[in-house]
Amino acid sequence: MARINYKGQLSGSIGPISHRILDGVAIIQTKPAKGKLKQTEATKESASEFGIASKTAKQIRLGLFPIIQNLGDSHLHSRFGTSVYQATIRDNSEPKGKRILINGNFELLNDFEFNNNSEYSKYCNVKADFELNEEMELQISIPEFSSKDQIYSVEEASNAEIAYLITAFDESSFKVTYEAIFKHQFSTGDTSIPAQQWKSAKIAPNQLLFITTAVFYIRKNNLAGPIVLNNKQLHPCKVAGVIRS
């Protein structure tokens, strides 16, 4: 049934024709006939792959919780799910419907921002190097840097901390097989922070290894101790790299 509103605009449906108002514009379209809409095999396969990618994205997010916490932006789930799907299908030689992330171009996830309200690149300009050596240990090397010049200053923060989370996922089940976190804390006013190196334990082969990083801002209180100031609007956090072991 169609109705006319107080502006004289028609909305609703009359027979096979539907009327609606979108952003003040009258839209007229035909309704799909019942029982006529059928999915092709390609459509079903794409839907299945997107569903698998969405589940994979959720498992990865859960595995990265120690660094993302509950501080991602409001669109994180959908954005990350779409990015994982795109990384899954790109350059993947497996048959459609059987493609998984490990066989796709997972490097597309590099630099993915977990909170678009505070992009990591705008808050931290420290470039760490990552290397998986012959012993299957991941080494993180942070060069000497100036927190005054290379870390964005936040009011009330007396200290800051760059955290690196190393998470290895099984290539098929995406269960976490290894995780470790490296934290580098310093005063926000320091002009020279010494170089640092950190090495993980041995990582099993054929794992998808995520290196994620975040900047945490800290205010020290004599009674309460260190107080982390990060919130939904302030949590610079991104994927620094994805490596297959």
C-alpha cells in the first residue's frame, strides 16, 4: 500500500512498483518477482568465501586482543573483515570457493589501521625492522629515536610506550600457536631514546605471523601509579607486518 505524506510525496508500493524517498529524492523501482531470484554457483561460492573470510577476520581480531583491546573504532569489524576477504582472493591460485588467506596476498593487510580516529602514522614515526632468522625466531630492531620529535605529544601524558605484539596463527584453523609482546617505554620529553632489540622464541613453520603495534600514552600518579590514557578516540594501533613462517 502506498501513502502520500504531508509534502505530497508518494511512498510505499502499488502492485509491482515501489516508491520511496531517499535524501529528499523520489525513487521508483520494480519489486523482484517472488521465487525468481536464484543464486548462481559463482554467487554461492563468493558468499561462502566471504563468510569464511569473516570468520577468519574474527579469529585474528580475537588473537590480537592484547594490543587492540576494546579500543578499535566503531567500524573496525566490517573494515577488517573486508580487508581480510580482499587479501584472501587477491593473487590466490586456488579454485574459487576454496581460497583461504594463507594462499592469498596477506601482505595487503600491512599497515591496516585498527582505529581510524587516531591513525598510527600520525602519532608515531619510529620505523622498526622485522626479520625471521634461520632459527625461525622473529627479531624486532628499533632504532634510536627522539620521542619529542617522532612521537605525537598528548596532553597529560608524561610517558609513552610502543608495544609490539607477535601472534602466530595456524594456517588453516587460525588458532593462536604463539604470542608474545614487547614493550618499550620512555618519557615523552626525551630527545634520545636508545636503540632496542627483541627476539621471539622459535616459531613453528607454516604459520601466519602478525606483527601489530600500538602507542600507549601514560600519566603517572603518585597514589594510583601509571594510568593509561588510551580510549576509543585515542588508540594508534596498526598491523606492522604479516609474514609466513
